Amino acid sequence: MAENQGNSTDQGADLQAKLLDAALMHVAFDGWTRATWDAAVADSEVDPTLAEALFPRGALDLAVAYHKRGDALMLERLKDADLSSLRFRDRVAAAVRYRLEAVGDKEAVRRGATVFALPQNAAEGTKLIWGTADAIWNALGDTSEDANWYTKRATLSGVYSSTVLFWLGDDSPEHQATWDFLDRRIDNVMQFESLKASVNKNPLLKPLLAGPNWLLSHVRAPKPRDDLPGRWQ
């Protein structure tokens, strides 16, 4: 039974990849739209009913799958890379750079940014960016379990999203202007963290922060749950 389930999952993943690859041939012209969806189903020769089962929201789910494919490629590269000699801030910068370099089609990202900017899709777009930030921190060995778990991912989400927007308009050789922009954003974050640490150590300000720090000390990172119904993604 387990073997059959594994085969079904692999087959589903193969069909999803087939549909996504077919869609990428049309995204530059039609965006992540119904026209792209119809063309992908036709070109891939996947049964329309099965295609809708794999991607219930059609082109929107294809855009989500494209983003998640980039995350997976980034994680593969991080797994093979030796970043031990780098400062931690440079490891974070390398991870963001790997994520952008995993993109094979900048126009597909541009079209995706347009889709996820729509009010009805904004929550989905935010979730994807958070997922990328979470994947980076986990890959770099983050073990925080308190409020830092949230602040790290929120901060990196902001760095990543602003860097993507800059990268979309960057025509410098080998995107060097983007990597310089990324370094500046991470420097800004590091300066803020240093300021926060110095404020917490300041004997005059420390009493004022006692209440907020007490509340934050009770915040915990979410725990994975294994008692929920399974689902096929």
C-alpha cells in the first residue's frame, strides 16, 4: 500500500512539473492567466479533469508552484554549498542570491508579482515570501523558539521582497547592482539589531522595556503538527 501511495505521489509530482513547464512557455505573453492555463493543459496533454485536481485554482496554483520550485532549487544549492567560512550575514545574503539565481525566467516572476499584488491574492503572495524566508533560516540552522523566530522571518521577508523588486528592474552586468542593494539591506538590518541590543542594555531604558520584553518572552515558535488530515500538494 505504501509503495502504491509513493508511486501515486511521484506521478502527481511529475504531472505537476509537466504542466508547469508547459505553462512557462506562455507566461511571458499571457501572464499567469486562464489563457496560459488552457495552453498548458493542451500542450502537456494532461487530462483536463486531472489537471484541475492537481491545480484547483488553475493559473494561480501554477504561479504558486513556480515560486515553490525556486525555493526547492535554492535549498538544493545551499545543501551543496560550503558557507562555513562566511560571516552569518553573508550566508543570509548568499541564500537570497541563490534564490534569485534559481529563477530561469525573470518575466515569469514579474508576471507573478502582478498576480500576487491583486487584493484577492495578496495573502497568498505574503505566505509564499514568508515561506521562502522560513526555508532560508531553517537551512542556515536557525534554532530560535521565541519571538526571534518571528522577527527573523519577518525581517528577511522584507529584505527578500524589496530585493526582488529591485532585481526585476536591474539591467546591470550579472545583476551586480542587485547584489550591492542586497548587501545594503542586510547591513541596515544588522544596524537595527545592534541598536536593539544596545537599547536593551541601557540602564535608563531597560525599565521601560521590562513589560514588552516580558510579553515577548512568552511568545513561542509554532510547533509542527502531525495530527492533522493529510493533503496532496
